[in-house]
Amino acid sequence: MLKLLRLALLTGALAAATAAIIACGGGEESGGDNGGTTPPATARPSGDGGGDEVEFEVSMGDNFFEPKEFTVGAGDALTFNVTNDGSAIHNMRIAGADNEYNNDDDAVTEEEIISGGQSAVLNWEAPEEAGDYDFRCDFHTDAMTGTITVE
């Protein structure tokens, strides 16, 4: 009986993994990216001084973020309202002030696993230092990436 239960659990896990791989597709992006011509989402005109509260709507699909570039002011309090419009699981993680992933200064969606059709929120305070800060989906680290430019 225990052997049959283990076999059933293993079979279910393999089926779920296979579905995730199929849903994520191959190395090509599917939708959401129009060849890099989408302008970055901008919180305000350049040189405003920062410190504002800003909200963005972000769509995630299988292998893309839309938009995938943002321009904000130093010190802005940012809220990203993230919706998974794809079928695979996703999330959004912003590298912190050190621009390295998986450190204590990262910001990640409140729900770290966002299923298709679900939404989550990510709150992040832009660093005071100007520069480019990376974000990604933890489940599709090569295909789903973006940049936040802090001015």
C-alpha cells in the first residue's frame, strides 16, 4: 500500500513538472515583447527629485514582463501591482541596493508563487544612489528579466 502511495505521489510530481516545462515554452519569448520598442514606464519627468509614492501595473506572461523597463526617482516608494497573465507560475524579485539577487535587501512579491490569473503586490523603495537595478522572475531567471533605472 505504501509503495502504491509513493508511486502515485511521484507520478503526480512528474506530471506537474512536465506541465510547467511545457507552459514555459522554449527559449523564445512569447508575446509581451515587441522587439524592445516599448518605452520604459516612467514615474515622472526626469529631475523631479524623488521621494514620491508611485504605482505601476505589471503584466507577467510566459517568458515576459510588460513593461520590463521603469524609470523612477531616487528614494521613490514604489508599488508594483503584478498580474500573472500566463499559465506558468511566476513572481517578481528586485535585486536590492547591491544589485545582487537572493540577499536580505531584495524585494519580492508578497505571494512568492503567483499562479496564472492571480495577482500580487511588490513594494520597494528605490535606492538613493542613481543607477540600473535588475529584476527577474525566480522561476524563469534567463527569460524574464527587466531593469529599473533610478535617476
